[in-house]
Amino acid sequence: MLQASNYPWAVLFTAFFAFVAFAFVFQLVPPLLKTMESDFTLDEAQAGWLMSAVMIPGIFLALPAGLIVNKYEFRLIGFLSLVSVAVGSSITALASTFAVALIGRLVLGAGGAFIIVGTPTLIPQWFSRKDLGKAMGIYGTNMPVAAIAAFPAATILAQSYDWHSPFYVGTVVAVLAAAIFILVVKEGPFSKGHKPVPRGVIQQAVKEIEVWKAGLVWICFNVVSIAFLSWAPTLFQDFKALDTLSSSILASVLMYAAVGFVPIFGWASDRSGRRKPFLVCGGILMALSLVASAFAFDYVLVLGVIVLGVSAAMTPPMVMIVTAENLPLNLAGTGFSILTLCQNLGIVLSAPLTGYLIQLTRSLVFTFFGVSLFAFAGAFIALTLRTR
């Protein structure tokens, strides 16, 4: 049995792994885009929907998911959501047509909508306010870790077998995450239970302007990060003359850089008591490093991607902390559902928009410059946040 003092960390790991399982299957597509385009006879804009389709259910389910998470214990909901991830991954693995692959991605997205909303609500139940930045910083490495695992795994498995095989692995990962989740997760000492929240209180939470500002920053961040993760492997092959594996590894360098710095920035924000400078500086540096990477080659390109990853690490923990600090704990589900809605809007917009820019310009420089404008916009919005 785990000691009581260690249980918060067990719950944190379980919440983290649940998100990683979903994000792993989500991120399997970018290294496979060229192969799937060829197999299904797609153009770049159509292929982008293999990423964006995952987030469409979340646009409709994000706010209802928040209400459900507020009202009911998340243990069973999270388990069933991970089962949905496994089913969606297996449907895509078995797909022989673009339509079936999209159905698999939609099923994946339905489960992911509840995972994205629900798993971060477990953390304030187990960690006090003074440790929340550190815990959220660790949790915020989930997407980088998933991408680090997914990019080389998808590339190697596809080269050894075919593009279907990575999704079979994704199914196994999701089943394992579901089993751990149902065994470990329970209510934390800071939880206030799951009594129905009065409608007026929910409306007050939805009207909290600071949460929506954080959501707008989150939209801009996801447009930039998903655009890079979705298309960098393909763009590096086409414009930097790299092979498939090298392109995937270089694109994942973004996440290697981010994964070490997300918890550091979370800790630093706790120590300094400041959130806004991290959000503003992160957005500006993301924009500048993205544009610089478009012109760079060899080691300078690697350095540009590393700087992009380090600057990207500033945003996720700060957005989550700002949201958590502006709402009472019993409305955390509503706050994170707003973030999920915004994240989904950003991702749905990102991959097809970037694919369209590639089609329109046939230029890496203009594509990265267009995407960088969203990073600048996020930094400007962050300046207006009512936080230190």
C-alpha cells in the first residue's frame, strides 16, 4: 500500500499518464501524414483533418464535460474515457478508408474531451495552493512526453510494418492507462465533494473574464504548437532535405526541450508569485524562434527548435494556474472545460489552416511567419490578464 504522504504523487502520475495515453494516440499522426496522404489520396488541407477531427467532439462536449465533472466523481468517468481512447485508436488502426480513419479520430476525441477537462481537476484535490504550481508544472509535461514517445515510435513502426501498427500500440497504452486509473484515483483531502452546483454559481464561473482571457491565450498557443508538431516533420523533409526519421526526431526536439522546463517554470512561478511575465515572454519568444527556424539549417535549426520548445514550456502551467486561481475548487471542472473548449478550437483551426498556408504559399518561411502571428497575439492578450 502507498503511504498517505505519497498518494498525491500517485494520483498526479495517474492523471498525467491518462492524458499521455490520449495525447500519444493523438500525436501518432504527424509522422505518418505523408504516408496517409498517399494511401488515402489526400491533399494537405484534407490530411490536416486527421489531427483536427480529434478535437471536434471536444468543442461540443467541453462545457457539458465540465458540468459532469463538477457533479460526479471522476474515477469512473476517466476510466470510460480511456476506454473510448482505446476504441478510437483501434478503429483507426483497422481503417482502410479516410472516412473510417476519421471516425476513429472522432471516437478518440470524445474520450479525450473528458480526459482533458477531468484529469487536471484531480490535482487541486491533492495539492495545496503553495505546491500547485509545482504539481501543475509536472502535469503540464504530458503533451511533450506524449509527442517524444509518439514521433519516433510511429516512424519506426511504420517503416518496419505499416502506418496502421502505431495505432495498435496506442490501443495497448490506453488500456493500461485505464486499468491504472480505476485502481488508483479517488477523492482528495481538498475536495469539497460533488454536490450539485447552483446554476447561478456556474453562470458566474462562465462569466469570469480572466478565465476566458486565459482561454484565448490557450487558443493561440495551441494553434502554434500543433501547427509545428503536425507539419514540421513534413516541412523539414520538403524544405530542409531531411529524411523521414530525422525530420520526426527534429520536430520532437521541441518537446524534449519543453518537458524539462515546464516543471521548472511552474516552480519558478510559485517562488516569484508571478504568472504574467512567463506568458508574455513565452509568446514573444515562440514567435521569434519559429520565424528564425524557417531560415536556419543544420545545428542552427536544432538550436531554433530548442529555443521554441523552452519558450513553449512557459505557457501550459501558467494557463492552468491562472484558471485555478480565479475559480473556487468546486468549479474547477467548469474552468478547465473552458480551457478545453479553447484548446479544441485552437487545434481544430491549426492543422487545416497550416495545410492551407502550405498549399497557398509553398513556402516554409511564409507558413511559419503566418503561424507566428498567433504567438504574438497570445502574448498581447496575456498582458491584459489581471494577475501578477
